Amino acid sequence: MVTHRRVEEDDVTTPHGLATRFFIFGLFLLSTAAMADLPATIEKIKPSIVVVGTYNKTNSPQFGFRGTGFVIGNGNQIATNAHVVNNAESEGTTLAILSKNPDGQAQIRQATIRSRDNAHDLAILAIDGPPMPALRIDADNEIKEGERVAFTGFPIANALGFSPVTHQGMISSITPIALPGGNAQQLNAKLIRQLKRGTFNIYQLDATAYPGNSGSPVYNPDTGEVIGIINMVFIKGSKEAAISNPSGITYAIPAQYLQAILNTN
């Protein structure tokens, strides 16, 4: 016969009960401390986040928004996506970044494409003038599914303005960037080109990015070290639907590919 015993309040004072309570309390303290680190990390990250766009003094507005970038290397290099700067240096238009100087004033600085890796959708820009605070790239640690991440950029900046916005989430999957279509109708030219080049693993995030977040650094919320760079969002319909009905699925290129092209310069 199976008997049932009512748990008395004194049971929590047993060694097992006390250990359980201390374990749960310890997990609470760890999670609280982790959340407390993010505000400090954001403050450290923000001076390195820049707007990537084009400049033409005869246009209105003079600065045209294209995406997000962040400072790396010697402080005069900007990391972003290759697709952000495609055809940016057209006739009469100059590639530029918009940032804030130490006294908080906005400044436009001319940029040039220093190197590009179209296979991994990455580009490094060079800027003149005083170096800016650079973010550290963490390309060595093995990133695992379930790790917490944050990213900062300029979602829908044409509507919301050029103030950095931070989102957080976790690595929900590490998956190939190009998945074969279920049938021929699901194949397109971009997917075919990617399959020919060979697939590589990217990070899938359970965080919502928007148009304008392309080029945003994905970083460790505790240290601010960059582990990836936002490059695309899964869209359930039209691009307009990404704003009104976001999928909550975002992809990022691992930082090892950014470090690789930085090392070649």
C-alpha cells in the first residue's frame, strides 16, 4: 500500500530542505545580478554605436540612413553589413557615419569601404579623425545555444530617430545560413548563390530586430564583448509587416568571420 505523508513546516529545516532553499535563493541572486549588469554594459556600448548612411549637402535631409555600425580595431574602423553599404558611394553621394563626439554633439564623418566579405555579409569602413571607443570582438569562445545576448542599434531610425535602442534575448539555435527549399518554387537566386558558396552556421536569436538593426553588434550582456552582428530578420510577409507584425526571429553572423577580415587588414 502506498501511503502519503503531509509535509510539515519543520521539514524545511532538515539539511535537504535547507539546501534546496539556499539553492533556489542562490539562483535568484545570480539572475538578479545578471540583469543588473546590462544597464552598465549598455552605457559602455553606446559610445561605440554609429549610424551608417550617405551624405549629400544638396539633399534634404543631407544624411540618408542605411543601417547600424559599431567601432572596432584601432577606433577608426567601423563594422557593418555588406548589404548596408551596397551602392552607397553613388554619384554625388558620400558614404558617412553619424556619431556623437565626447560632448554629446552629433557629428558626420566621411567613411570609405576598407574591406568587404559578401559571402558573410560583412564590411569594414575606415573613418578619419580622432579614434572612437572600440568594442572588443570575442571570436574565440565557443558560443552555445541558450546563452543570453543583447544588441544595440537603430531600428526604424527614420521614424524613431538616431537614439541607440537595445534589445535582449538568447541564442535559440545555431543553424546553417542557407537551408535547401522544400521544393523548386522555394528556391531563389540568392539562396542558390549561397548554396554554391557553401553554407556556414549563424546564430538564430529569439529577439526582435527591425529594419535599421542590420549591422548591430550582438554582445555578451555582462561584458559587452561582441559575439556576432545582426544581418537579417525572418519576415512573415512583406517588409512592412516586419514593423506591424514582427516574427521575433533574428539572425546574426558569428564574430569569428568579422575578426577574420579584420586580421587581413
